[in-house]
Amino acid sequence: MKKELPAKYYLAHFRELIEFVTSQCRHLLEPKHSEFISKINQLDEQSQCMLARVYSRKPYLVHTQSLNYEEITSPHQAIYTLKTAGILFEPNAQHYQQLIAHLTKPVLVELLGNYEEQISLKKSAAKTELVTIACDFFSERADELTALYSQYVINNREDYYQYFEFLFAGRLSSGDVNHQNRFVMRDLGLTAIRKEHSKSLARFNTFAEAQSNYILNRHRLAFKNIDKAKNKTTDDKAAYIELAHLVIGQQAHGAQARDIKNKLLVRLYKQLKNTDNQLAFRLLDACIDYAEAQEIQIREQYRLGNKEWVKAQLEQIIENPLSDDLLYFADDFLMRKFNKQTRSRLSSMLAEAQCVLEIDEIYRGNVEQGVNEHYTAQGLQVFNTENTLWQSLFGLVFWHELFVESPYPPCNEFDIYPQVLQLDNFYDAQNTQIAARLESLSTNQALLNLVCKHAAQYFEQPNGLFSWHSDLLAPLEALILNSPLNALLAHLIAMSKQYLQLKDGYPDLMVINSGKVHFEEVKAPGDKLRRNQLTTIDHLKKVGFTVHIAAVQWFIDPDRIYSVVDIETTGSLKGGNRITEIGLVKVQHGKIIDTWTTLVNPQRHIPGFITKLTGISNSMVQDAPVFSEIAQPLLEKLAGSIFVAHNVNFDYGFIKKECAEAGHFFNMPKLCTVVESRKTFKGLKSYSLGNLSAHFNLNLTNHHRALSDATATAQLLLLIQQASLTTE
């Protein structure tokens, strides 16, 4: 059932935020904030409604005539009350530039037309040009705009209210993402929340911590706003320089503030390195224990010829690295630049790949799937895993420690991601709990039982680590039952100690062969191994897992099987339409080797115009199987082949959607005969199946029935293949 918002939902959200700040954040407020809250609490409901409406607007200036709402019976009185209370203000001569920039082009033309004897004006000029003319003209006569000033109020949301939103959310967001939208999405059931969370808590302990985080967040938004312009004009460079000085001078209290400051310093460095080299290096020097800044410094100083300084820094990093990632960089850089090694560690690992696989080039767009099917054809059990496998194992094993009894509880219902992981101090804060949890897992079965128990107990609860789905447990069970227990526990400990380093970079595939698990990182020709992958793969190897780097070589498989598919439906892919018929024609070695078709009960009405087009009526599908009943047989017929259709994304998209609703994963290499026909038979007026069938005399005897269309498409595919052989 669709949820409805009450008439004054925004007022409820406004009051919810004020109540949170009042009850939980008094220690984070300045006297001016407390005074502002006191003024709000003394307002009548109509005036509070109006203030909430003004603060929901984006522009700095809001036209009072636009503030008419059904539930505010006297908007002018509400605005007057807010002005009298000293909460809202009219603009004045100081704001003439903002006012002029805010005006629409017609209003600007009318305004400047009043001074046509003094201004050379082209009404066809762009608005930006008119704004420049108006700002120059009124710079000495801003008081003449008084009549316009009185029509607006200043949206002073940033003065106080933005800080309150920050205290609640912990960050500032640009665009439409603000606390009101967050509450609206919650009330409509459209966003993930912690439903069991009942009380909101302050996320900062001290005023200094809150203020430094807030100011750095504002600087971060300022950087985004400068970068958004993309003009790279002199003004942009001046704005970056001004912001750089502000960020360097801003103290960072707490781990989150240091992280924001470090990232912002590096981003500003990248903007200024080519225009103000001295300031750029000051930005790097201002970073506090930040690996990326250290790496940039070393590379730049080496480029400038300061090799002795670089060597000393590299040796210092190797002695006391901030992270494994930085250690790998330092070790690698020292070996290549000072010990004359010709290959980086990443290149060496790729060059020394344990296995080279020949994979059909049809998988160029999805090489992991090609390797998956290569091993599956050998009778091995294969899972596409990447980061999800280890994120879900970690989350389910430590669910209680992360989400139930954490010393860093969520500050409100919107805090999905565990704060202790964001701060990367999970092990330091909870090592006793972690040790006790892992000591209780004396067997692989005990570990699997815990994972299954937590999955059943907390299914579909949002967690920020992984997404719930029906097949989540299958790869976890395969991993747990086919791996050494000590390796599993050792890597879980490593993740708890260095979560931010080991949360990603995991191999693409997990393969089960004769009761043993190994991992495959798949690399197509030209692919590179990223350093975070090196870090994670090394950790997996250290604790006892086997990891292969599968170097793929492409070839054309002469034994390819093409499954040519056509479907009939109740309508387009959007709008909840369903499949009514499926036709399948299999092609191999230039011949049709199999056909299959079935009607499908769409479990919804077939529109009359669709029946007229396809000949498929409601009575025809009444006793037909529903898609979930034929999904498995269909997938078995398609297995190991290439999905072909005329306008392939339509047929493929429908089957993928239907499979997902039936609880099946669907992923195949695909080929479109429309695309291939355009390449092969250039210059035709139309590439519809009907026109191509007429042009090439294909066997399209019953157009818009699935098997007939699939048969004609299969014949078209054979023509395309024959033409390709001729041109070779």
C-alpha cells in the first residue's frame, strides 16, 4: 500500500531536527545557536511552517509571492512575524548583486529598460551579459532597487540551520540531499533505515570536534562548487588558492576531520600543482599521516632530482609504514629506481601468472563470465565473488559486535554503515569481543552455523557492507566448508585490524576443485593489477589461500552454440509487463540443431492490441505455465551458449527481469542481429526483422509468434556468418 505524507510533514521534520539538537547537542552549540532555537520555539505554528518552507528552498533569495501554501492561511502575516522576530530579513543594498543575478531575463530587461537613456541595451543579449551590465550600472545606485528588495527574503539557512542538519547527518551534501528529503524518503518507506533504532545520539563529543568537521565539510562543498564550473578561468584558480589557504589553516579535531582535511588537501594539490607549485607542496606538507600525500611527495621530489631525500623517505616508510599499500609502493619504488629492477611488483605478479586461459572472444565484454564458464564446463563449482564474499562473511560473523553491542552505536536511524569501521578502529576498540567470537568457532561447521544463524536472524536488515539476496549463503557455504579453518579465521582477524585496507581488491572468482577452494583474479589482455588487489591477494596468500592470476588469451571457438531467442510480451519492458511466449532456436556449425517453444501465463491481462498483433489471447495462456515454472528448463537450454536476438536488449532484458523475480541469476554473452546486420549488409532502408525477411526471403511464416520470429532470426544469423566468412 502506497504511503501518504501528512499535510504538514515538513513541519514535523523541522521540529524533529530542532528537538534532536535541543536534547542531544547542547554541548555543541554556541550562544547564537541557542538564541535562534529559542526564537523558533516562541513562533506560532503558521510562522514555523513558513520558516520550514523557506529553508526547503535552494536559492539564496526567495520571492515572497512564491511562498503561498494551502496550509498557511496567512503567508504575509507569517513572513512579517519571522521578520519581526529577527529570523528572516529582507535584502538591502549590500545584496544588489545577488538580487540582480537571481532575476529572470524578462525582469532584467524590464528593469534595465527603465534606464534605456543611460544604458546601451540589446534585449536579445544573453542573461549573463545583462547581469554584468546591471551589476555595473547599479554598483553606485544600489539603493534604487529598494522596491525589488522588499519583494524578497534572504534564505539564511546556512547561518544556523545548516549546522543543525550537519549535527544530525554528520556531513553536508550538495543538491537536493538534505535532512528534509531524508525524512521524506524514510516516511515513504523508500530508504534503508535501522528500524530497531529508537533514539538519536550526538555524533561529536566536543564543540571543537563538531566545528572543525563542519567547517571542513563546508570547504569540501566549496571545492565541489568551484570544480563544478569546469571553466578553469583565472577566477577559478583564485578561488582554489583562497580555499587552499583556508584548508591549510583549519585545525582538524578527530579522525573524521583529519580524513576530510587530508583528502581535500590532496584534491587542491592536484588543481594547483601546475599553476602554483610552491603552494601545492605546502598542501602536501599539511597532510597528517596520509599515505597518498606521501606517495605524491616522493614521486614529485624524485622527478625534481631530490633522490637522496626520496631514498631516505622510502627507507623510513619501509621501517614504519602507514599501511601495507604504502609499504608495497615504497618497496617497489626503491627496487625500481634505486636497485635497477626493470619491473614493478604489480607487473611481475601479472607476468608470473600461474595460469593462462584461452577464452572465446565473445566474452570480451565480460571476461569473468568467460572464465567462469570455462571452469564450469570442466565440472568445477565456480562463484563470482569479488568483494561481496568477504564483506558478507565479515558482516555475518561479527554482526553482533558491529551492530548490536558496539561501543560506537549508530547516531540515528539513517546511520547504516558501522561507525567503528569508518574510523577503522574495530580491533582496537573491541579486540576482546573479537577474540571471544573467533575462539567459539572451533570447526568449519560451527562457523557455517553462526553465519546461517545471523543470516536468518537479521535477514534484510540494512548494514552498509553487503546486499541481501536469496543466493547469499551458497558461496559462503562453499567457502567455509572447503577452506582451512585457520585460514578463514586469520583473514577475519586481519580484516578486523585493517578493514579499510582489506574491504576490497578481492579476486573475481572462487573455484571449488576436489573439495579445495582457490581464487582467480581474471585479467584480459591489457588489464593491470591494481595496488589494492596486490595488498588483498598478498594477505590471502599469507594466511594460506591459493590465489591464481588467470591471464586470458582470446580465441574464436569454432564450436560455439548460439541460442536464438524471441519472446512475445504484454507490452514494453517498463510498466510491469510480462512474457507470453518464448521461442528458442539453437545454431551450431552453421546449422539449426534444436528448437523449443512454450506459451507463458503472464498472470496479467493481455491488451487487445497485443492480441491483434501477436494472435496470443488470454484464453490461450490461461493454462500455460507461469515463468517461474519454466525458468529452470529455459536456463538449462541456454547454458553454455551465446544469447542471440533481433534487438537483443529487449528479449535479454525481459528474461533477466523475469529470472530475477523467479529467484534466478541470469547472465550470458549476447549478440544482436540488428547490430550485426547493419555491419554486414550496409545500405538497406530498414533492418526490422520483417523487412530483412522479405529482402533475404527468410522463413517468417507467422510474424510476431516467438518460434517463427526466432527461426527467421536464426536464418539471418547464418547469413551474417556466411557473409563474414566470404569477406575474410
